[in-house]
Amino acid sequence: MMKRASMGIALAALLATGHVAAQAPAEDDEIAIMFRAGTDALAGGRAAEAIANLEALGDRGVVDPVVSFDRGLAYASRVRAGLEQPGDLGRAAHGFEEARELSHDGALVSDANAALAAVRAEVAKRRSRAGDPIEVENGVSLGRSIVKLLPENVWAYLAALAAAALAVGIVLRARSSRPRLKVAGTTTAAIGAGVLLACSLCLYSARDIRRHARDAVVVAPSARLLDAQHVAIAAQAALPEAARIQLLDETADFSHVVTGRTEGWLPSSSVLPLAK
């Protein structure tokens, strides 16, 4: 019981935040009934019943940050209660990752971050006891981190402003007879062109990520990365449960993924994509 104490304290605080009592995500009566049944079961400590109802909402195509958050809480609550099944920590992390990606509610995002930290701390402790590397998060590339600093629309506005500055600089340089104005026009055009190029690249990358990139979470207790022939890569340590990875492609049996700077394959049952 002691090994789950820190996660239990964090979950107790999160259960008191009120997200489990949030409004149903849709007006459909049947969906609302299922949502209420799931949240009531979660509040009553019946984790398995809560999981069944909240997973059923996902099967019906409901994509909602509160549903994802409550689903994460349900899986984590089953771990806390000592009734854990393989993959519960990964599925809890998946729910919290999905909630913070989908939500625009600062309080919900903050709670999802806190819950993720608690789940991954538990995974790290278990890996430490087993003698495995304790790093759970590999992070994302520097380029993708820069692109995600600002929303896609903001990159578009900045690109438009840079284009306007470039146009003004070109006009000043072409039409002004005064040397100072020509220098100012040249400088403005040069800066505008540089900023336009950078913002356009970021805008293109942000749009490409939104349309094509998919993130996923490892939901197996220990997932060995495989090569193209689906043979375990000996030099690569097993991926930790609850790790976030990038999903490149999927087949019926295997998923092509990127973790850090390493590409490989995982059994599809070990990977759960995040909803968009």
C-alpha cells in the first residue's frame, strides 16, 4: 500500500476537484445517462463500472476532455484500490493526456498535468525497483516545440504582418530618393522577409502536425521496440508504460512509432492513439 500512497493522495485531491460531476458532454439522452452512470460510479469508488461506462462513450465516438479526464481517473482509481490490471497506468495516462490536449479550460488542464505527474511518478518508481531507466517522458523535438509555442492562427497573423512589412520596405526602397529612407526600406524588407519565411515555415509545420501527426500513449507494462522485421531491437530499452510517443502509421497488428529520435514498431495492442 505504501508504494501507491503518493498517487493515492494526488487522486484524492483530483476527485475533489469536481470534474467527475461535470455536465454531460452531449444532449443525447442515452449518452448523458451513460456519462452520469460513469461519473456516479467513479465518485462511489466503483472503478470497473466507471471504466465500462466511460469507455462505452468513446466507442460511440464521444470526444470530450471531461470524459477523457474521468476515464483516466477511473483507471488510476482501480490501481489505487489494489485491483490493477495490466495497462491500467498507461490507460490512465492516456486519458489525462487526451484531456489536456482537448481542453481549453485552464483548471482542467492543470488537473490533468497533476494527474499525469502522479501516474508517471508511480511508473518511474516501479521501473527504479526493477532496475530499468526511470525516464518516462522522451519529450518532443526542438522544432516541434517551437511550432507549438503559438496557435496556428497566430503564426498566420504574424506571417501576414511580416508580409506587410516586406511590402512597405520594398516600396520605400524603390520610390524614395532619400538615402536614409532607402536604407530604412532595405532594412525593413530584409527583416520582413526573414520573419515571413520563419512564420510561414512554422505555419506550414503546425498545419501539417494538425492534419497528419498523431500522438499515442504506451499502454503495456513493458513494450519492446521492434525493427522493420518485427524483431526486438536489442540496444533499445523497453518503452515505459504511460510514455507518450508519435504514431506514424498503423496496421492491424503493428504500429510504426517514433520515441525521441528512435523509430520502430510496436504491437498495436501496446499503443493507444490520442483522440483529436
